[in-house]
Amino acid sequence: MTTSSAIIAAICLGGTPFGAYAADKPHKHRTRTHSGRQPTTAAQAPSSGARTPRPRRTSLEAGAGEAISVSASRVRSHGAEVAVTRQIMDRFVAGTNPMQILALTTPGANFTSTDAFGLDTYANTFYVRGFTQTQIGATLDGIPLGTQGFLNINGVSITQAMIQDDIAGMTMSQGAGALDSFSAQNLGGAMTYISSDPKDKAGGKISQTFGSYAAYRTYGRVDSGVLNATGTKFYASFARTNTDLWKGYGYQSELQANAKLVQPVGNRGRVTAFFGYGNFTQGNYLTLTKNMWEKMGRDTTYLKPDYETAKLWAYYAQYTSDVPPGYQGILSNDEIGDYAWDASQLQRTYLSAVTGHFDLLKNVTSDTVAYGNVNSAIYGGTNNFVTSPSYGTPELLPNGTVSGVPMALGMSHAQTRRIGFTQKVSIEAPHNNHIETGLWYENNYFNYPSRLYEDYLNSAHNWLSDFKQSQAHTWYVDSFNTNTFQFFLQDRWTIMPGMTLLAGFKSLTQTTHGGTKVDNTAQLGAEGWNTYYRHPVNGAMAASAAFLPHFNWDWHFLRHHELYWDIAENMRAYDYFTQTSSGPWGGLGNSSHPAQEVFDANQKLLRPERTWNYVIGYRYDSVFFTGTADFYHTDYYNRLATITQGTSANATTAYLNVGRETMNGADVMGTIRPLKGLEITNSFSWNDAEYQSRSINYGGKPYSLKGKHQVYYPKYMYKANLNYLYHHAMFNFNVNYVSSRPMTFLNDEYIPSYWVANLGLTYDFGKIGFARNLKASFQITNLFDANYIGGVYGAASVSGDDNANLFVAAPREYYGTISAEF
């Protein structure tokens, strides 16, 4: 058997031979995956806000004027799509992540984080009907946002692109996605965010929030009003959020700024300019195994400020197979390696766009978006598996302390630059046909230098230092350049009043060139850093599909009834990030079989993921009752999965095609409005996502995944929401149940189920002096202080509680907000 054939046989459709990486060194060496992890790897929303006509509208009822034009008072869903208005968003803590609001109001959706605001991009996990935020398309005013995960390699998170208060509304296509929503990652579902327009009348809004753990949030906005006869108007806004971590040392801080200018062009169109800025800094929460959570408790986290313990545990993890005294039978050596001094992230984003909407002819309209996006970020933390060389080889001293410094600061400096444009044309054609076509082009450059900084003999690094390159030792540099092109064509035919049929397709091609440009592993090893094998690789991967069809049928009948179905095929382009992450370029090979050989073999074997999505649903909507029932089915093809085992700092990784996966699910929701202002919603979701492969070869061992449930996704979810609006006061209570989630591909370990509830009270004082819509609100998140695992971020293992990739959710927290318009 040739060498390449042996590699192919060992990896079986891609990845790394099991166990080979860990065996490269006589003692264990690992790399912190905080700076390199990728996640492994849509439903009906409750109607909200009762219809309550009032002689004088307060801001509890008003506000919908800034929302998408779906309803003046409550959510209006259409087909396999739900809409959430500004009015609904205002029920939650000011500045709450929009994906968290979607999850709390949409059956089949689940969002978890480590903080009440949902700002922690590292820990955030969002699922809709089995798909993660990295598999769902997302746009803001037509601007493609790319994946919504932790690492903004091809886009920007909505929390950094847009201040939540300036979002007019959002929709979630829960079926097969939307042809006119541009994304190269979409496998099912699409999120669309709409920014509010500047107001016609000059004014503004201020909001101040205070909360637990020294939290505060300040928001301010100024609207120019119409400035001249041509209709020019703009707004500028600013928000600052700051909170201490609820466990450990550090804080979260986010600065945001938005500006939007609208210039009408006669009565034939308008030009809009948008700018968004986000600056997010965070001390991270420690990822845990289930055992660490159970044995060490909810509050266990990084070892800071105990520097001697941090050095001692790093020594045991790097140079021994034992655990420090007192931890035998409690933690494994791998788990000792998961504990480190600290970790942090800094993310800065600039997003700008110019859009134009014009009526070219009586029946032809054009929408153009040109955008640019620059992201810079620093990710990382203490690496327990390299040694700061200035102090010699570490040794365990008789008094139980450690000489030398068996750790160093590892920080990765990511830079992303995106430029692109979209063009759409809509035609009102004869015989009740509405034809739309469009194209999208984007070029994305991503650069990722990974650097080491020495720690000191008696003190560690400053997690908020400027991390100058002159102070660093570059370990490796990865760089990628990606070109994406997408085209779509669709026709929405009104068969008869109330009945439409949409048929169309999209074409997508994405080509990525790149990999490792610099690798200094050997040089650093000679200098005493005790570095270990990296995975340098270079090459190109292309994902293309010329014809991805989409069909949708929607029938409104007998006034209150709606029946619909949705069918589409989708393809997801390949992930890319770094040589140590998951994906076609990441974690490949070892010192015996270089990564380049494995990559070259994988080029012939890997195929991009595809799905066929089917949704059929029924909705009844009246003043007193709204009910929906959806059934959906998804067929996954070429299911790509990263499988790991070992400590989070020494993950043995394989990138495998695990074959097919099938997903069946149902969502049922009912909302009653028995009294004026009272609304009660209940929903239940069931999802049975199962792998179909009977045999995968991982590390020379065959495993059957047939019938195993998809990792990290719950089989059952229940949501209840009670909202009562009485005169100027509003009361809101919601509770969610999430069933247990498998955390391994063989389903031998589960994340426990949990209940979580939230409570909110708001009172509108109306107009007092110059202030209008003066409101006070009080919210309690995690009302009953549930101790549960929320976010899960990283690749799953084949079996066993071996990966530290679980995040404990935030405890009960209190928030109060005062806001007013002027």
C-alpha cells in the first residue's frame, strides 16, 4: 500500500489518524483551542402583543411604527417565516442579543450563553431546527453577515454590526432558507435584520440600564429629522455595555456606534448609507467537562489570581501524567491541563454600506448594495503546554512549588477584510407573476498570525496589554483568500387570490486559496519554548452547485386559515480558519504523516455538505387565538463533522465525512388572548436528528453512528410566555424547557436537561416635561437561579466525557432600565 493510500485508509474520508497526534511527543503537549475552535457542527413564533386599541398610544403600543410592516401590534408570520417586531424586542433586557430573543419567542430555536445580555461570542450557541448559527444565512438590510459564530472569518456578528435598539425588526425563515438572502453557509433557515430609518421629526432617545455584577448599559440616539426639501435625514447612535464576569476575574465591555443617512431621489427611489462600529473586550469563562462542572461546581473557572497554582497545574499537565495532590479521583490529568491562568478576546469591527433602491420602470425595481467590512481581533490565553524559555526547564521542587515557568501567553491576531456587492431586480410580470433575480460577489481576505509571549517568574501577563509584535515570538501565520459568487432567479405566481406558488433556484460557487505561510515550530523548539507539532498545510478547496432549487406554496383560505409547504436544496461551502482548527485545512496529519499529504488526499475525497429540506405547516390566526403546527424533514448529504478527544488544549482531531443524516421534527404553538391585553403562549418542539452511517473509520477503528442523535441538539423543547398589558403597565413571564443533549457521537454522555425562566415588568409614564414615552422596566433573568450547562462550543468526541467545551450559564441576575424619547 502506498503512503497516500495508507493515509486515506487511516483517515477514511478525511481527518487525522486517531491517536497519532498525541503520540508525537513522549510527554503530552497541547495547544489551547480557544484561539482555534470552530463549532461542529426553523419553527413558528408566538403571536405577541394583544390588540388593545387605546385613546392615546403609549410607547408600549407605539414603537411598532419602527418595526417591519407585519403588524401594528403583534407578530405576523407568513408561510414558513416568522417575524419579530420592535415591540416584542422591547420586552427583554435592553441590548439583549437578537438571537436570544428569537430563541425565546420561536419554537424549535435554542440560544444559550454565559451572560444575560448574550454578548459572549465565544460561548454563544444558537440552533434552529438542528442547524447552528454557522449554518444559517444572515443579512442586515441586505448586507451578507456571514456566519454568526465566535470567529468572524467571513462576516460579522449582529451584536457587533448593529445596536440592538436600532433594529426595527427581524424575520426568521424556518424552512429551507430564502433564495434572496445571500449566504455561502446556509443549510436551512435564514435570519433577516432590518435597521430602523431616521425619523421625520428631529429628536432622540436615551436609555440607561443597571444590573447585577456592576452591569450598566448606556444608549443614546439623535435623529436629525427631515433637513431639506429633498427629504435628507439621518440618525447617529451610541451604546456602551459593561459588566463584571459573574465568576472569576475580568469583565465584558462593548462599545457600539451606528449611523444611517437616507436620501430620497425624487419619487423614484432613495440612497441609504450605513455605518456600524463594534468594539468588544472580554475576559473569558472557562470551558468545562461535565465532570469538572459536577465535581468542582458552577463557579469553577480560570486559576487567576493564584499564580503559583497556575504554574503548578501547568507543570503537571505538560510534564507528567499525574494530578496535583488532593485531586486524585476528582480531576483527570487532561482536566488539570484545561485549567489555566486566564484567557481573553478583543474584537473590533467596522461595517459600512451604500444601498440604492430605484423604480427603473413602472413594473421594474432595482436594489443595489455595496459594502465593506474590516474586522480585527485578538484571541487566546495561557498555554499550559509550552514553556517560557528565559527561566530554564521547569522542575517540581520539594516544597511543592515549581521552578521556571511551564506556560506562556498564546495570542492570535486575526484580521479580516471583506468587500462585496449585491444586485437584485424585481419585475411585476403579466399573469400575476412577480419575478426576482439577483447576484452576489464577495472577496474575503483573512490573516491569522499566532504568537507566543513569555510569562514571568512571579507574575503573569496583562490580559489587556497591547500585545506588540516586537514583544512576541511568531509561531505560525495562516492566510486565506476567498471569492464567492451567487446567483438566484425566482418567480412568485399568484395562482388566485390568497394562493401563491414560488419556484426558483440559486447557483453558488466559493473558492478558497490559502493555508500556512509561516511555521516557526522548529526554531521555537530550539530556543527552549518546548513547542510541539503544528499542522502546516497549503492548498485550495472549491464548493460549487449550479442548480439549487427552491419551491414554496402558500394558501390563505376561509379568512383565518393558512396552509403552506416549503422545499429546497442547499449547499454549504467549506469552512476555513487555521491549521489547528476544524475543517479541511485544520488539525491534519502529524510528524509521521505531514498535514500536506493528508490535505492532498482529502481534496479528492471531501464533498461540500448538502441538504434537502421539506416543511409543511398550518396556521390559524384570529383576534382571540393563533395556532400553528409544522412538520419538517431534512436529508443531510456529505455530513462533515470534526471529531475530537482529549483535553481542550490537546484535542486529537479528525475531519470526517460521517455520511448521511436525517432529521424529522415538529413544532406546535398556540396563543390565546382571553382578555384585553392578556396573551398566553405555549409551544412544544420535537426533533429527531439521526446519523445514518453504519461504519466510519476513526483512528483505525470502525464505529457505527446509525440511529445516534445529533450532538448538542435537544430532542424536546417547551416554551411558555405570559404577557399582560394593563393601561400603562406590562408584565411578562417566560419559561423554557430544554431536554438533555448528547455530547458525544455515540450518545454515551448527555448534557442534563434544564428549565429556565425570566420575568419582566415595564411601566410607561407617558409624557413628562420634554420627555416622551418615559418608561421604567425591571427584569430578572434566570429567575429561579438554575445551575445548568448552556453553551456548547467545539467539536464533539466519539465517546466519553473527554472534551472541555461546556459553558455554565449565568446565574440569576437583576436589571433595571429607564428610557425616554425627546
